[in-house]
Amino acid sequence: MYSETLKLFRDIAHSGSFSHGARLNGVSQSSASQAIQDLERSLNVVLLDRSKRPLGVTDAGRIFLDFCRDMVRREEDMHAELDRLRAVVDGVVRVASIYSVGISEMAELERDFTARCPEARLEVEYLRPEKVFEAVASDGADLGLMSYAESTREVIALPWREEEMVVAVSPWHPLAARTEMDVHEVDGLDFIGFDEDLPIRREIDRFLRDNHVEVRVAQHFDNLQMIKEAVAHGLGVSIMPARVMRHEIGQGRLLAISLRPATLFRPVRIIHRRRKRFNTAAQAFLALLQEAPREAVAPAVVS
């Protein structure tokens, strides 16, 4: 039984999708489906419940998934030890990231990483925060980048940066001429928020509540891009990290207003599984993140 098949089954089972698992392993969906059918035939059991969407894992599949995780982990540990002996930085580092660590920022990191480690490869998947944590905890990713992460028995959260949160407004909003404002001036305004199940929503709600501020939540979304679009179209104001607005500020579509004297920061963390044995590529990428943390920038204002 080849390790490639074990990895393929693990990724299909984690994602609940043949196409997603196939893409992660560089094979076609039909090849992935055939490989799992051959695997089930050789084991004489059904591993996946194909009647469900996303795919379900049968009782036999769960037993086999535990085996796959253990074997793949052992193989990764072996390669990590061999890499250290060879002192060569190569291999693949798998990163799960929240969407707001933008593609442009990750492209910059990838350029730095490739210049430093030309034999290594970076694979990035963008997910909701809870899915980033799940990917790292289940060994679907070597490293995770997410906000509001805390260490657990399974996962370690390392500090990366603290991002200043600001009030985001459209250039046509009555507050557009301001560069600073008191949080109490947000009271009663139409507000574009995050979905209630997201940690950033809970932190913003707590911040407003602690400052005795109430807003009218006009709309809420599960990602920053939709919130930025709603604000840019004048549907309300929002509170978000200044860093994620740089592109829209440069285009003149959004403005950032600093909150004074009360301030709010979004903590972004690097997470990895405890006792994780990194290959040299993952070690090098973690070092790159830690040696040059991307600190929050001051809010830019279009005049």
C-alpha cells in the first residue's frame, strides 16, 4: 500500500471531496476515485459514504483514517530526520490561512521563501478560522495563520502580529474628513459586521459593549472582502484591521479613521500541532515568519 494512496485518502476524508483531495495530491478526480475504489476492494470494506455531500466516512473509514494519519505522520517524521541529516532545505510546506492574510501578502512571503529556499515549495489554502485550526490539528497543514488563536493540548499558538482596528468608511460618508474619532461617535450608526459565529465579531461586540456603544447592524458577512464592498457602496461603516484596507485605500474606495483614545487590535497567530516534526521547508518558512513579522501599519488616509 503506497504512501501516496494513504495521503490521498486522508485528504479526501478531511475535505469530504474527491475533487479537493485530488487537487491537493496533484491527480485527476477520476484517478482519485479509482484509487479509493481499488483501496476499498483490497481491504474488502467501504471507506466512504458517497450518498452524502460532503462525503461521509464510514466506521471502517474512520479506523483506516486513523491508520493513514499515523503512517503519514511517521513518514513525515522520517523525511524530516533525513532532511536534517542532509542539511538540505527542500520539500513542501503546507499552510492554512485565513482569507484576510491576503493573496498579495502571501505572494510576497512566497517570493522571499523561494529566494531563500529554491528547492522548497509552498502550498497555501485559504479557509475560515475554525477550518484553519482544524487543518493544523488534523495534520492537514503544517502551519496555520489565523486570528484570535489560543494554544490547546493539540495545537500551539505563537504570536505573529497585532493589527490595529479602525473605522472603515466610504469617501462619501459624513465622517470621511476625519482622521481620528472617539468610539462613542459610532453609536447609532448603520454598521456592517461579521457573522456572529466569528471570533472577530465577538471581540468587536465586546469592545463596543465595554464602551457603552450600540450600533445598527445593517448587514453582516463571513469575510472581509464582502464587508469592504458593502462599506465602499455606502451601506454603513465597519470596524476592521487597517492592514486589510490598504488596497482599497490606495484606490480611493475606502478611508480608515483611527479610534482614539480607546483602541482595539486583532491578534494574528502562527499555529502548529504540538510535537510536530517539521521538514526543513516548514522549519525555514516558520523562521521567515518569525524573523520578519508583518506588523500593523498606521491607517492611510486619502486627502
